[in-house]
Amino acid sequence: MEALALTLAKEERVHGIRTNIVAPGLTVTEMGKRLARGAMGVDDIHALDASSPFGRVSTPDDVAAVVTFLVSSANPTPTARGSRSTVAARGATLPMGRSGV
């Protein structure tokens, strides 16, 4: 996905098209709950809060906040650039995918 996003970013930036990747990891959804149960053996996804980088499992609202920021005019780098980009969401800094644009 990162290679595809980087290629699209390089090819489409002249047309003003933004390219970013959002890969939130474990999120409180039905699928996330099934994954927590099946792969990690926990019945309550929130039992994994303490082991999450920000002290809790992400919610769909967290993911939506990142996407909203990425597509907004408040985003100073419309396409991720540098070795790592970060996006602040709800007081946490979320590492975004690698790119070279």
C-alpha cells in the first residue's frame, strides 16, 4: 500500500490529488472485537487498552478524525513526505506511513 500511495503521490501531485494511507490497527468495531477474541483470546477488546500505544484501542471516531485532518485545508502537507509523517488526533501523535514525497 505504501508503494502504491507513493507512486500515486508522485504521479498525481501535478493535478492536486492528495495521497495518504490510514492504517489504524486494532479498532473498536465488530471486526476488531472478533480479531481480539479469535487471535488474542480476549473477550473484551478494552482489555487490550493498556497494551495499546496510546493507552486505549482506537475507535472509529479516532480514525475519522485522522482522515478528516488529512483531507482538510489544515493539513500542512497534503501528501505525506519525509521518512515518517505524523498526524495529531485527540491529543495523540499517530505515526503515518513512510513516503518520500
